[in-house]
Amino acid sequence: MTLPPCPICKSEFVYQDQSLLICPECAHEWNPEEPDEDALIVKDANGALLAEGDKLTLIKDLKIKGSSQVLKIGTKAVIKRIVEGKDHQLDCKVDGAGEMMITAKFVKKA
């Protein structure tokens, strides 16, 4: 049985002590059966939960800040990571434009 890596430091040296998993590197303890309170909950324009690795489609033309380029409706993107922030929650790789931050309310899950 393989144990998941530590959610804090991503260490692979996790061990189990009864019902808890313990990371020897950062001393974080957690119960894998309980939901993670620290996980960010980000939803798209339709209310679907988004996760890292999800494929997205833009639902609105978006002007790229500091550029004259515009991302058109239907442009595809892939979520690299989800970050906490007011303006932009999704760090994405956008087809034809590279990597950039996008607000979740302007995308839908593909």
C-alpha cells in the first residue's frame, strides 16, 4: 500500500500511526479519511468544482493585461495550479498564449 505525499511539504516519507498519517519532515499530521479544510474550493461559471489538471474553455473574450492581444471565446486552457486570490485563482497554460492567470468566473470545465 502506498501512502499519499504530505499535503504541506509534498514529502514522500509519510508513515501511518493508527488512523493518522504523519510527515517526518514537517511534522504535519492528518487523517486521510477527513476532508482537507485547507483545500481551496474554486468553481467555474457553471458552478462545477475545478481541480489541477482540468481542461477549461473560455466563455468570454478576455483582453490580456499589458498587451493588445485578446483571448477569444472557446480558447482552451489547462489548470496548472489553483491559488488563493481575489482577482485570479487559476494559473493556466492557455493555447496560443502561454502561461497566465485567469479568473474562474470566465471559464467553464471542458
